[in-house]
Amino acid sequence: MTSRGTARVVPLRPNRRGGQGTGSPVVPLPVRGTDDRRATLSDLVDFVRRRISGDYEIDEFGLDPEFTETVLIPLLRPLYERWFRVSVSGIGNIPAEGGALLVSNHSGVLPLDAVMTAFAVHEEHPRRRFLRMLGADLVFDTPVLGSLARRSGQTLACHPDAERLLRAGELVGVWPEGYKGIGKPFSARYKLQRFGRGGFVSAALRTSAPIIPCAVVGAEEIYPKIGDIRPLARLLRLPYFPVTPFFPLLGPLGAVPLPTKWYIEFGEPIRTDGYAEGADDDQMLVLGLTDQVRESIQNLLYHRLARRKGVFTG
């Protein structure tokens, strides 16, 4: 019996429902019509009732599909549709079901690109898949933000968690540039930083999951970073303390991102299921695939930039 106000925890397991990732809890989605997915007042009332009674599910990583659908998605929609006016292409390269690893460039001082990519996957994909993002320690150590991250399906960026999610049929997202990507200066925009030792490739090889390259154009310009106050960053235990043309000069107003026009493009999958067992131990193979993924993303960025008419107009 479920105690009042406490969710049922559903362990990840394969072969449940491909559209949500085969391990995610299945919940009724707030759909009013074919193209209108916005929650009605009745949906919100039902949501509150289930929160009080504990009649809802989360998975063992903390993903709360109903909370994400009813609370987070509506909050992010204006940012996605009105502020950044995101255009998406290649959504069909994301499989309808089964495990897959989405690998993307990272930029913008704050990781809004990851949030908008997850929103795009859920809202644009016909099966409305949840992107299980792998985040840094700082995300989960931050009050409120850490809880929201867990509820939306994020987990710590580590190999065991990534592999468990992939084996359960989940769509997993990783940003190998890490802080080097989001914290790079404006002069280095759209130039991919190092991808490390290819740990994400090893996870894909061990689970035979396809790798989906993803390129985000537009996020580089939302906070043009022209400097870094390192002593203040060390004092606050942050990877960097950015200086932009508007921050910290304009205070909180300077933290509002510029309304650039965004493009998110999903490239053709790179398959890993044709390699022999134990291929992840071949460091040359891992590094070669890492370079292939990095080159694919860089090419997507260059091609999209060549077609872009302007930073704010597209």
C-alpha cells in the first residue's frame, strides 16, 4: 500500500513502452488533440489530487513523467517557442524505441542548450521520448535545481548509470565538452572542445546503442562571454564566473539570455551493434569513434552556420 503523498517507485525494466523509453513509468499524457498537448484545468486538478494521494509513479532514478508533463514542460514552452524560436531538423534520426545515446555540443555559459534539446526531443518526436540527461555534480548539489533535475529524468554523469539506462531502452543525452564547452570565450564559439577519453563511446559499445550526433546553433550567442573573474569563481566554488557585455554590469537584468534564433539538428545515427564483445577495451577503436562523433557534430554546426542568415533572425 502506498503511503499518503508518496510516489510508487518503479524499477527500470525492458520491454514496457518504447515511446517513453522502455524503462520509464507509463502515465496518461495531457493531450487534448492531435497537435495540442497543453494541459487543461481538469488535468491540473487531477495532477494535484494524485500528488496528495500518492497515486503516481517515478522510476528508480527519480524521473517523474507526470510532473515533467504538467509543470516543467509548460514553464519551458514560452522560452522554446517564443524566445529562442527553436527550429528542429532530423528528429526522425532518433529511434522510436530502444536505447540510444544522444551526443551534442555544449555552449552558452548556462546549460540552456541541454534543456532545450530535451524539450525538443519530447515535444517534436512522435513518441514523445524523455531524454535522460547526464549532468555534472554541480547540478545535483544545487538546491531546488537538483530536485528538478532528478524529477525530469537527469542523473549523474557516470558510466554505470548511463549503461543501466541504455540497457533499459532509454534515450540518454551527454555533452562531452562539459564546462569547457559552456564556459569557453565568445571568440571560440562553435569550435568544439576536446571530448575527453571517449567514455560515452565505451558505454554505447557495451550496450550496442546507436550514437546520435546533435548540433545546436544559437546558444553560443545568448551570453557572449568576454571575460572570467577567476578569484570570484574560486570563492563561490564555480567552474567560472562569466563576464558578458551585460553581466554583471546590469545585475540580474544582465542574466536574461539574448533572444537568438536557435536550430537543433539531429544527425544520422552511428551504429555500434556490429562490433564484437569486448570492443570497448580497444582504446584505439574508442578514440576513433569519439573522433568520428566529434567530426559529425562539427560538420553539422558548420553546415547550419553556412545557411544561417542572422543571429536573431535565422
